[in-house]
Amino acid sequence: GFELPDLGQNPCMSSFPQISIQTLKQLTVTVYPCQPLDSMLVGDGRFWAHLPALLECPDNFWEIAKVATEQEMEDLIRTFHAGGQLGRMRQNLQLLVNQLNSEVEARAEAGREPAGSSRDGVPGILAQLRHATDPAIQQQLREKLLTAAGHRSAAEADQRNQAKQSVRSQRGQLSAALQAASAIETAGMGADSLGRLSQRAARASKVDIQQMAKIQTGCEWTGTEPTEDCTVMLETGPAALLVRAVDPEIAEQNTNDFGIDFGLVAGNSTRNDVWLPDVIGAADGTADQIEALQESPFTRQETVVAIPIVSLDSAQNRKLVFERLAAAFGAGIQLPSMWLVALSSILRTLDDKQWAAEDTPVGRLLDWFGNQIMRHVMLPAGHKFCPTDRSSIGEALAQSIGKAEFTQHHPLEGTVTAASALLRWGGPTSASVDHYNNCVIARAHRAVPQEFLSWSKNGDPNAAGLPNSVTLWEAIYTVRAAGQAGRVVPVAGSHHAVVSWAGVLSTHSRLSLDRWVANSRRPGGADSLITPGTSMVIRGTLSQIVSPHLSSSAAVTAVAKFHPVCASEFDPETAGVASQDLVDSVLAKWLLWARSPMRPLPPFATPYGPSVLYFYHNRTQGGQVTLMTQGFEWNLDTPGELESDSDRISRLTEHIRTCLLYTSDAADEEDSVDLGGRRIIKKKKK
């Protein structure tokens, strides 16, 4: 080696060592290859990541994730941001997330036996039940079905958990990359939109109302459009409907993450009531002229656009209509979820507005327009309704209405909206009203533990009308007040079938069920959807949800494990099959708080507090309740057969009854009362 002088001492040329040419030739130098174009080092400098290949094929992410550190992954995201490709990279990451979700669901679905695969499986038993005529055989099949449903639910839960564990590391890598992308995007957002608009909305393009194509010249008129009388020109022809723009804060709610993920829920709100009863000509230019005025010629209400009622089979027509829907519902932000918001808003208008009734011009136009959205508007592959293939909205809803997306993850209001849309406009395959009805019932049952969990997290007994421990106990038992304020204890033997959703579901959920009953033209209100198994779901919720530190999905899984009836009520295929007698027998036995020592007599909860006059026979003995003062018929010893323990307790009950009938005996015995040969001594106070 050579010793170099300290440069801080201002060395001169002679201070440096002299090196011969021969010495220089003996030095070894490491030569690094040139950095390939559009690449960066990962794996502690061992590998080059080719950035264009990562954008073109999202699956290449997994190869990089095998060698890249967390810091290198963040640097990779920053590199895409610097090159203006962060939005595309984020889409790729979201696509990979959807693929993992689809993989988990596919593995869980693999645990479900296909129709007709087994005579002893749920589909096979259901098929037998449809053809059975003997009541005894029907009852056997129902019991067999409940057991099979419970086994299937447990198997699917285990399968899903295993699938989640298998992709846990991959999900963690994607999460780190997405968090880095979010941090970079958030850093550039202003205070006005930070935490309000979705980041997806911030990346979406925005339509300029002044630059939108004219309806008269921009639409492709096919001659299949419905015709109505224009209320301005009084001429019959293709029509348009005027809409007003939602308020800015409502537009932000429609474009936040909840509004994007649950467009069917957002659009159903009265906040998106934008349709006006004005029918104006579309093909003759009247709609364009009134749209330019931005005011209804009849009601003088402020409007924003006119929506032409045209065939959406044409890409040109879909683009023209989509821009106007985005202007109306999202302040011009063009998000695919605007189609779902508009579809839900159309359903709400058809249900609630008298001027949009079935036999009115507006009603006919909106009904036809909703059908066009269902048939011709496509959702991209990777959407939660169609995770694998690109599908129309109608196809996607039909495929997912009976799956976890709508029976568990979507709010009940969204499930009702999807079922109502399929009932009105149909799907690619025919399905009965009962099928959609069972999907709604299954979603309502899963909402019971979910809403109870929300209440337990909140702690406020009156929070948003959510069900709480008191209202749930009151739904299936007669109760008495417990020692602590706000708590109750159910009275033994007072179990009964639930008769109303009040106190079981939130007010908002009950209104959604009322809307479904009205749309499906079923007799009665929301309470007509209650099944015998509803009582079991309530009992399972009270037993299993004992901690607020659960996820919504974990709460449903816990209740499903309480009893096979609960698992069957969560499944659209088996909802409602449990009999009332079966549920009553379980409610009578499942009294956790009454499991006391059986000798000599257990205390029992009554409307007035603990009492030895009520006797509880534990679950192994039928879970029955005996009122001791009314006596009971018991078996005694017979020749060759000894009296059992339960018989002895029964005879003791009779002795107590006889003793209590003669109150004079009790009065004479100031210090003791004879309880059938067993004397209880009262100690005198000194």
C-alpha cells in the first residue's frame, strides 16, 4: 500500500509517493458493468430490476420482492414516481392484491362441494328435501341438512384461514409497496382534499362540462330508444331527463373510498336524489339548449346536465352518458363507480317518486335506462364483483349476490339494492325470487353479530340504534334487571321466538329490509323475513361476541361455530330450514348462567331474583324448568330397578311442594322448615 499525505496540510507534489509504471500495471481494479437503461439495483446491489418489464407484467413484482429489501422497495416506488409512472404502478399493485383475494376465495370455494357431488352434502340433501313428501323423512333431512351446513361452514372457514396464511408474506410485501405509494401521493395533496377525497379520485380525470359532446350530434341513434312526449316542444321522440348536481360535500362523499367501494349504497341515499320529472326531446336539440341554460323550464330548479336515454351498446354513447353522470354525482370526477351510484339512484327514484311510477313517462324511461346499464356497462377484471373476468354489471351482480361479497362484506343496504336490481332487470341466468330473498335473509342474519360488535366497540347503548345486549336478550327471553345498571338476566323457561327485527338490527337495516319486501311484493314488512333460526343467531351472538376486539368477519365466523343452525342461516342455500321446535329446544338448554351445582337445589333466575322454587335440569337432562310449588310427576323405584339421582331430586320437589302447601307448619316451626325430610336450620340472631 501507499501512504498518501494529508490533503488538509496543503501538500506539494513531492509529498506524494513515486510509483513506477510496473507497479501501476500490477494494481487490480474492479470494473462494474454499465447500468442498464431504465433499471435500478436491488438485493444489496446483486440484481438489476428492469422497470419497464415490471410495468408491462405485474407478476414480475414477485421476483423482485424475493430479493429486494423494504427500503429498496420504497426506492423503487419513488423511481416510478419520478418518472411519472406511479399511477400505473399502483394499478398493477392493486391488481396483484385482487389476484391474491381471488386466490383466497378460490381456495375457500374449493371446500364447498359442487351441486350433486354428494348425496350427503348440502346440495344433495336439498335435492332430496325438495322431493320428499313424508313429514318424518322431511324432518330427518332437515336435521341432516343442519349438520351438513355446520360442517361445511367450519370447513370453509378453515380453508379460508389456511389460504390467508399461505399468502400472508406476499400480502405484506404488497402492503409495504402500497403504503410507500400512498405516502408519496399524500405528500403532494393539499389540505382541502387530504383525508377527504379518495386517492383514487385524486388520480381520476375530471370532465369539463363546457367541453362535453352535444347530445343531438354526439349520440348514436339506433332507433331502439324509447320515445316519449317532450314537455317543452310537445313532440314525440327520443328523450332525455334533466338532473341536478349534488352538493359539493355530497360529491366528495360519492368519491371517497367508501363511495367508490360501495357505490350501490352511496347512490341509494336521499343525498343522491338528482332526477327531475322533466322529459325533454333529445334528438331534436332541445336537451342541448336546456342543458346550456342549466335550469329546469318548469320547476326553475338549477340543473347541471341532461341524461339522454339511449342505447348503451355503443361505446360512444356510454362515454357521453358517463361524462354526464360524473358531472351530476361526482363533480366531474370520472370514476367507474359512478355507474353503480347512478343505478342505485335510479332504483331509489323508481321506488319513491310518484312521478316515476310504473305507468309514467319518467318511470318507463328510467326503467329502460337501468336495464341498459345492467346489460352493457362493463366492470373490469379485478373488480370485487368480478375478480377474474370482465363482466357486465348484471352478470357481476348475479355471480356475486350469493357469495361473501354481498352476504357478509357489503352493507345490508347494498345487498338489498343488488337483489332489487336483479329482480327488476334480471341477470344472465334466471333465478327465483326465493333465491334473492334468501340472499337478503342470510345478509340480515350476518348483520346481527356485526352490528352488535359495532355497539360493543362504541359502548353507547343508543348508538345509531344498534342492537345491544339488552335488546337482544329481550328479543328471545323475558328478562329481569341485573345488579348492575343497564344489564339484564333472562328468566329461565321464558324463551320465545323472535317476532321483530326491532332491537335486533339497526333502524337503517330494518328500513332496507322493508324496501326489499316492498320490491319483491311479499306480504308483510321486514318482520316477514324472520325465520326460526333468527333466534339461534341472536343466542349465538350473545354467547360468542364477548370482546370488542374482533374483526367483523371473525365475529360472523364465531357465531357460525355456535351451532349448525347459525351456519345454515348464514348460507343462502340453507337459510330458513331450521324448525322452531329445534330452536326452542336449544334455547331451553343453552343457559350458561344457570349451570349451578345440582345438589341439593340450584338457585334459579326468576322475574324476582334467584329462587329455589324453580328447578333447572341441565342440558344433559333436557334443559327443562320445574316450578316446585306446582308439583311434578316422577318415577319411583320398581322391583329390580333402583331410583336414579334425577328421580330422587324429583321426589324432593314433591316434598317441597307438599310442605309449602301447609303454611301453618312453617309458622309453627319458627327456627326451621321441613323440606321433604331434609331440615334447614336457621340460626338465631344473638
